[in-house]
Amino acid sequence: MNFRQYKTSSGKRVLLGKSAETNEELLAQAGKSELILHTSKPGSPFANIKSEGDLLQKEDIYEGAIMCAKHSQDWRDNKKDVKVHLFLGSDTFKEKSMSLGTFGVKKFKELLVRKEDILNFEKSKSL
């Protein structure tokens, strides 16, 4: 497992894919009841917040969404607010015709990550 790894302020581990291959690995290791994140636009890592059966706090979810957004092509290309989809591992599916690193999602919620929060995250990680 060669993922990007972060911790939320409450200590939850967040794993992010680095490529189509690691996105495949990330979804394979994610639990059915664990939260997965991906931007609404293509070109994003999948992110998995490891909850180990614990309920996630809103702050954990938003911080995971910031991490996902920060590593997306949408952020790289536009430097604006980024929409992130939230879904459970059980809501993902893979069809044979789908390319490497691509998955379908049955249902999701959407969260808007503010530009200021991504910039603050970048600053905090560069110290």
C-alpha cells in the first residue's frame, strides 16, 4: 500500500490514492461501511477515512474532503472551491468495461470544500 496518508485533527487516518493503480488498491482495502471521497470532477484521488467502526465527526469528514480536494486536478487547474462526493464503500461498483481507477457510485452526498480551507491546509502541511 503506497498511499498518501494524513491524520485528521481527531486522529483519524485518511488514505489517498496517488494513481489509477493505487485508487484501485484503495477501494479494494476500504471497508463496506467506511467513508470514501472523490471530487465531483474526474482527476481526483479516492480518499478513505479509516473509521474502524467509530462514527465519524463532521470535522473528520470535512478535513478528509479538504485532503481529497487538495490533490485533485480540479484544484490544480482552477484554484476555486471544489465539490467532493461522499459515499460508503458499499455504494461503489466496478464493471468490466470501466478503465483502471474508475468506479461507479450508486448514491452519494456532496460537500463543498472552500478555497480558503484548502489554502490553509496547504500552509499547515508545508511547515
